[in-house]
Amino acid sequence: MTDPTSATSPGSAAAALIDRSNRLGADRRTTNYAGGNTSAKGSETDPVTGQPVDLLWVKGSGGDLGTLTMAGLAVLRLDRLRALVDVYPGVDREDEMVAALDYCLHGKGGAAPSIDTAMHALVDAPHVDHLHPDAGIAIATAADGEALTRKGTPATRPRPGRSRSSARQRTSSRGARRPWLPRAHTRSAPSCRVASPCARASVGPRPRRWRP
């Protein structure tokens, strides 16, 4: 598939993503205007090879969830996106990775991908909703925002009979495949992983530098 507007069948991953995004964006308590981004993963037939290719559909840069259409989706190859971990230059140069996303587009690529695209690719879930609720932003930007986030994050809250350190260890083991999650913290949901702007995930050791 080379054009995101062709994935309009009711059962397609892209069509389901548009429906979910519009419903999330309709409630400003869930995310502010033009804030947040959503994505879906799925397979399409590569028109060149005739073989299945794993793709990511994600809300493009600057779009609004409540009014999102197929034209507002970026379409990228998952294998190339996930290979970017090998050229990630570190937190101080994180914004430079946006230029690398152009080398991951599928076909014409649709809308311009945002800096959060890599987070959607690296989170191992078929659907990811990264929202910007005002309440979450208030906590994230508070003077003690990091402490408040750690206190209230379900992923690091131990279950009865388990220590906090063991809960963190389980979370770390789940995230071993995801060393680069820019400006996002994730928590699990039954069929999707939801990200909020509450904390920056650990990026681990630095691989070689990105050179466009």
C-alpha cells in the first residue's frame, strides 16, 4: 500500500485507528486540541515484492485527533523504524532523529511523521494512544512532577505481596525491546499501550551516531 487513503475498508487497521482517534479527540478532558497522537500496526502487501510488509499508521505531525482523516496519517515500515535504535545518538541529540524518519516511509508516506513516531513503533502493542490530558500535563510540569509520576504510575506500583523493586524489574523486562521511547512513559492496557507525557523512559547505552 503506497497511499494511506486506500486503506479505507471498515475492517482495516487504519480505518479503526481513525475511528478511535476521532472518539478520543472529541473529549477535551482526554487530550487537548492538536495534542497527542495515536497509531496502529498491521500488514499490507508490498506492491514491489508482493510480500507482506509490517507497517505503522500514526497521526502525522500537527494534526488533531478529533478531526483526523486518512490523509493525516503517516505510513512507515516497522522494520526500518525499529532499526533506528542502532543509530540513536542520545537524549541531547534526540530531535535529530526526526530527519531519519523520512528514510522509513512506506511509498509516499502520507503525512509528515512527528517526533513521537519512534515511540509508537517501539512499544510492542498493536494500538498505541499517546494523549495530552491537561491533568497529566499539570503533573508532568510540576516542580515535583517526577516524584508525583512515580508515585501514581500503575506500571511501577507493586501488587500486594510484591516489592516495588520487583514491580520495576518486571516493567524493565517487558521494555527490554524498547530502549528509545522519547518523552513518554507507558502503561499496559488489555489491547493497547497508552502513553502519557509523565516521565522520560530510560534510554540505556548510546549506540553509534545518526548520520543522515
